[in-house]
Amino acid sequence: MSLESSDRLWKLLGLLLKSHPWHGVPIGDLAPLVATAYIEIVPSDTVKYELDKETGFLKVDRPQRYSNVCPALYGFLPQTFCGEKTAEFSASKTGMLDIIGDGDPLDICVLSEKSISHGNLLMQCIPVGGFRMIDGKEADDKIIAVMKGDLVYGKYKSIHELPELTVERLRHYFLTYKDIPGDISGSRCKITHTYDQAEAQEVIRRSQQDYFNRFGDIKSVLTSLLRFEE
């Protein structure tokens, strides 16, 4: 199969089949400067939805506990994976040498002044920083971004330029969103650092490398399988 035929086949498949949000959607050629984000939940959701990794559909994960709802659009970056490279970077910054990757795509919060009523959508965003979060012994970074072209948040280039209350609300959510009502043992999640845009970009690069190391170039792998069938 020629390269031209392969490209044509993939374009036709894109017209017929829904892409898997994690594996079938490109993060974008400009990443990590500008990236495509897949949004799972929005601030009005009282139920936490998350991607079912097998089917690519959104599923109900759990009801949001108490009044603790996510204060921003929340989802992940396609074709990223929190594995060895991501964990290595987290370990080097925290000194916690036993950290491992959580095995999920890289989480992202996107700030926008627009009210978006539902998830299961793609948007272009600009990463401006992030939280170095540790969940047990797993690296679970949260990238903070602004929606590209947003009239209010689109001007920000650094997490340190954002309103302090906005950042604190995000911190509070992630430090408490896994807490079990009535459990007095304390949170399993902690945020060790709030980092700026350059560090967020490095986390994204490493998660892209982790994805490639784990899954390879999906398009090339499937094209090879089609050639084998011929």
C-alpha cells in the first residue's frame, strides 16, 4: 500500500468511524505549545464522567461528593500516557524516588469564561502551568490551560498570572475530589508544586514519549497490519 493510498484510506475511515478520544485523536502538531484537549466533565456536572478506555465512550464514574464539583473544564490530552518518563520527571522534582506513572492519559483543566453545557468534546487550548500531584505513589500531574481565543483567559501565558482564587479553587478540588465522606484517615492526594508553562510543556512532551513507548505510532501500526492482510 502506497503512502498516498494509506493517507486516503485513513481519511475515508475518519468519515465513517468515530475516533477513539484517547488513541484516535491527534494532540496536534503544535503541542505542547497549543494542544487538543478532550473534555470529559464541565463545572455544572454533578456526576463525574470519565472515558471508558476500552470502548471510547464516556461512562459514569461516580456522583460528585458533597458540593465538590470541578471548577473548570476537565479532561485529558489525547495520545499521552503517564508512564516511566513522566514519573521520572516527577521523582526528580520531588525527591520521591519510588514514584510510578498512573497509567492514564495526562489530565488537563481548561479555563474559559464561556459556559459550556456538556463534555465529550474537543477544544484547542494553551497550557500555562500545572500541579505536580502525587496520588499514593503515582504521578498524577494536572495541566492547567486556557481555551485558545478565550476573551478573558486567553490572554494569560503563565499560571502565576491567573487570579489567585481561581488557582486555589482548582487546588482544593484536586486535593479533595477523591475523599470518601466520613473517612478521617486523610487525603491520599497531595500537590507538591505548582509549576509554570515551561515545566508543563516538559510534562506534556514526556507523556507523549511515554505514549509512543507504550503504544507506538498507532496509525503506522494499523497501516502495517493492513499491508500484512494484503
